[in-house]
Amino acid sequence: MISQKITQKLSTLLLISLSLSASPALFATDGISNDTIYIGGVLDLKGRSKGLGLNMKAGIEAAFKDVLVKKYRVEYLTLNDSYNPKKTIKATNDLIKKKVFIFAGNVGTPTAKVSLPILKKHNIPAVGFFTGASLLRSNNNNSIINYRASYIQETSAVIKTALKKGIKANQICAYVQNDAYGMAGIEGIINALNGTKDSDNVITALKQIEALTGENPARNNKGPVGVYQRNSDFARLGYKSLKAWEKSQNTQCKLVVTVGSYKAITEFIAYSRYKKESWIPSAVSFTGAENFKNALHEFNVDNGVIMTQVVPLLDSNIPLVVEAKKKLGKDFGYVSLEGFIVGKLVLYGLKKIEGDITREKFTSAILNSRFNIKQLSLDFMDDNQGSDLVELMVLKEGRWTKVSHENIWDTK
């Protein structure tokens, strides 16, 4: 009898101890406690691309601040992965243990490649990841919700204007990160060149480069592509690869499509300028406009770089952008604006739910619908991507300037 009482007392003490030491999120069902909905995010907050992660985080948090969904606050729980897929796996599992409701705003393609299967296994939606890779875009995937246009759309927007300008297929080259992110850019180039004049040998070379597998495969000196290893800035080998292509084809790279991090792409552009190349580089939105511009300025590169954006331009007067500018203050920029849009998309889905908030109801509230958030139009009727917006900019005198498709080559 005494032993039974002691056992009961110890069990009670143990339960009390666990309840005091655990965080509210630990015991929440589907990431919802008595007063808070927990949204998870795994981003680079300390690594070489931390400017992207910190700005995405700032944008999402600004959207969530002081907002109630029914009776709930919305809180963004983030962990750092330093843009390293191995760290992404651990961080993703750690947040799942905390029982977050969904994941939103994760940064990067190679990191998404390892996190998405984990989220799928646990039936956790992925919303507004900061990547335009095809691996997140499927008509049959009800657990992934994208805001942004794809890398194929971004690279195509630039390449098609180059072709109209008279630039030949073998004069369109690329400098990319040697992983799934960089290959997403190569896929975009292939897509844009398909069916164009004298492009067969270029497309064949690009497909052979894209097909190589493994960690950091030998992709240099095999076609109109130079590569660098993720989380490094060494540009010389990729540069030499493009020079080898020029020599083998008796041509000159006119446009160099870059797909990488802002530091690595800056090093490449600076090195090519040092070598007196007249190449015109373009960059996709993931490169991060503000960090990219500042990094280029350190090498006295203030002109002649093309960049695509997938959010409204910062001087837009639509209410969404006006609100983002007010709430973000000094942190307002292209990446933080995208984070703000992702946060608003999450809130839209949550507020549209009737009755109990569940993951299934959340995705159903967004997919197969068409709506606008403060005059930003989103369309999920045909796929899981809400926006096809691609804006073109050129760096002029240290500032990103909007240009039309017709005068994009006026880079001076």
C-alpha cells in the first residue's frame, strides 16, 4: 500500500515537472496552443547568405505582428541552417518536435530538397519557400503553396529579350551554383532556348551538364557554363570554363545568366570586370537585391547588371507595399517584402478557415482559388503557384532601376 502511494506521488511530481519545463508549443496539437499558432521556418541566419534569411524572417514577423486570427496570436519560430542541407534536416526535425502548424519562408533550393520529404512524411504544408525551383511546383501537390514565379520564368524573361536583341544561342552563357539551385537555372535556360535558331548543340551541352549527379560534380569545361561550390566564393574556375567555351565555339559570351548567392556572384562579376570582359551578367531574385547591390559596390561595380524580381517594385503604391514599407522601416527591401507577402498569405489562409483550424482546411482555403491581398493578385486555380510576376531591373549608378523588355540592354 505504501509502495503504491509512493509510486502515485512520484508520478504526480513527474507530470508537474514535465508541465513546468515544457514550452507551450511542445504540447500543442498541430502547432496550436491555447492562444498561439506556431509557424516554423528554417533559414540561413548565420551563414554566407544570412542577409536572405534575416530579411525573410523580418518580413514574415512584420506581417504577423499584432495580428489575431480568431483568438490566436501567430508566432514565427525559426532555426538556422546556414544554407547547409545537413543542418536543414536537423533543424526541420527539431521544429517538428515542437509541433509547428506549418513551415513558411524557408530559404533555398538545396535546403528545400531535403526538407520537403520530411514535411511530406509528417503531413505538414510548406508555404512561400524562398526558391523558384521546379521541385516545389506541381499541379498535384496539395501540401506545397508557392507565392513566387519560378526560376524558369525569371531566366526566360531575360533570355528571350536577348534573343530578340540578336544575341545568338551560343552567346548566352551561365555562371551558377553547383547544386540543385544552380541546375534550376540551367533548366530555365534550356526552356528558353528550346526551338530557337542554332541552339541544338547548346541545349545538348546544357542537358549533359544538368544530368551530372553527386556532391559538387565536375561541371566546368563541358559547355557554356561555369560553376562554383555552394558556400564558397572562388570564381576563377567558373570563369575559365566560360573562356574555354568561347574558344571552342569561336564565340563570345554576351549574356551571362547567374544563379547563386550574392557574395559568390559578386566575386564572379568583379573578377570578369578585372579581366576586362564585356559580358552583361543577369541575376535572379534569390540573389537578394540589397545585399547584392552593396556587395557589388565594394568592388566599384555600380552599373551594367541585370536583375529580375518576383515582387512588386519598392516604389509601388499598392496598399500591400505601402503597409510593408511602414511596418518594416529600415528593413524594407525586396527580400523582406517577399517575406511580408508570405506572411500575409499565411494569415489569409488562416482567416478564411471556418471552425477548427487544421492543416487540411488551411491548404484548401488557398488552393483552387483566386484572390488578392491588398491589391496584390494571386491565382492558385491551375497550380500551386500564386504569382507569375517577373519585373526587370538594371543597376545604374548604384541603384536598381526598372526597365522594359525593350530597353533592358541599355545598361550604361
